[in-house]
Amino acid sequence: MEMKSVKTLIAGSLLLASASASAEVTLQLHKDLQALIVNGESQGFSLTGHNEFVLPDGQNQVVVRVSKLLPLGSEYEKFNSRPMVLTFDATNTVVEILPSREIRRPNEVDGFDVKPSVKVNGVELSSIAFHQGLLQRAPGMLPDYNRDLVAYNNMNGFSHLNEQAQPVVAAVAPRVVYEAEDGATVPLTPEELQGIFLQMSVEEKQAFMAWAVQNMN
């Protein structure tokens, strides 16, 4: 194993150990899940994303969606599910969130695109209060997840969460854009990256362009 990898593993272990010692909640998202909002903090768009967060004990709320590339012939099709709001109350534990269905091909999306859902793994549901629902998009040219989340909270008895922003720490290294079914990471060519860009929403394209400008040097 390379020294760099060893250092990375050691650093990750120390970080997780620190989180456990301070009695916090570690949220682990499946690699197919993208965090959009974590405790009121927008995660924005990036080519890489974090899938583990250290959250305070008590009530936390995240907005996630399934986001992945699905093989379609010799190309790939980007699938983004409807955003899901997950609200849970937990203390000193690890909460692992997975999609309720494994999707590998476009024909497996049917039904899930209309009503996506997640499941909790690795923790007894009786030990946490867990609520999930779909984020309804308000009229407008561009999506505004923060605005929609305020409306969701007001309708579902979580209005108190609109006024508090909890500290969030991303706990692990970012994941790559595309991961093959065998677990190997696949570098994207400029042509493939262009194909992904063309399938992004307007909001994602704007965020991507801002990111590209900031990282040109």
C-alpha cells in the first residue's frame, strides 16, 4: 500500500474516532446518493461530493437525491431522482442511508422516478426517530431547494428547523464522478464530461461553470 494511502486511512480513522469521542452522529450516504442540503446548509454542485458527515446529537435534516450515470448503449444517461427530505433524531450513533432500490440500468428507474425512497441500514430504527418525504418544487424557472424546504417544513411540523443551522463537518474524501459496477473508478474523457454537462439542469450547469472558472489555475 502506498504511503499516501496509509496516511489517508490513518487520518480518516482519527477523524471518525474523534467524532465518536465527542458523542456525535455520523451520517453515511450510499455512493448513489447526493446531498443537496445538510442542516440548512446548501451543498451546491461539484464534480466530487462528500458522502459522510459528522452531525450534532439530536434532530438533523438532510435533503438528498439519487444521482448516477446509467449505461445506455455506448453512452451514459444521467438520472436524478426527485429530492427527498430526511429528518431524524439520533444520539451518538452511525446512521447509514441507502436507496430503497438498486438502480443500474434505465429500465430499472420505472416507478422510482415518481416516488423515490431510502432505507436506514446498520442501526435499529427503534433507536432513532426517522421521517422521510418528497420535496415539492414550487413554480419557477429554476429550482430553489432551500425555498422548497421551508415550505416542506411548514407543512410537516418542522418549521423550527427553518430558523436553526447546525454545524456540519464533511468527514471523508470526495467520491469520483463515475464508479463502475465492479467498484473500479473510471476516468472521464473530455467527450464524456461534455455529455454529462449537456444532461445537467440549468442550475447544475451554472454551478459547474462557476466551479470551472474558480479552478482554472
